[in-house]
Amino acid sequence: MQRDDGVFAGHMLDSAAKALGLVGGRTRAEFDADETLQLACLQLIQRVGEAARHTSEAFRAQHPEVEWDRIIGMRHRVVHDYFEVNWDIVWDVLAVHLSDLVERLQRFVPPAEP
């Protein structure tokens, strides 16, 4: 199977944007009180990392503005240490880092076709 880095980067962008849409305007207290929201966001963060993991090393080298290792590392933590999720880190990703990631990805990911 041949990798299509653009498709995987598009999946990253789509999943990150969906997570931002879910938490947009919500407070940390609201997030903490909504287990369904927490699990949905965790799944989307996992998807971002999974898509990042499937991009080629050459593609990652072309786009050093994306913190590939940290994104993939977050995916590994969510998947393999799911019983020890640090919700402070998850909230930080949602509240701070994903909007930056979306902005960076939008610079080189073509818009999705309707």
C-alpha cells in the first residue's frame, strides 16, 4: 500500500478541527463533567496521532513546523496507557495546541473536496 502523505495530513487537520469544534466555548469544568465529550476528544486526538504516524519521514522533514514526534507520542500514550490518561494534558492539547496545529496544517494541506 502506497502512502499518501497529503491524505494523512488531511485526516490530521479534519480530526483536530472536529475536536476543536467539540470543545469550542466550553470550560474545563464542563469538559471534566462530560465523559462522552472527553472520550470523543480523546478518540480525535488519537486519530491525529495515528494519521501523523503514517506520514513518511520525508514529508515530516519537509514540514518541521509540525511537532510530529510529540503528536505521535501523544497517540502512543492515549492508546497504550489509556488507563492513566492525564486529563490536564488532554485539556492543554485541546485548549492550546490543536488550534496551532490546525493553523500550521492549513498552510500546506489542500482544502477537502466536497
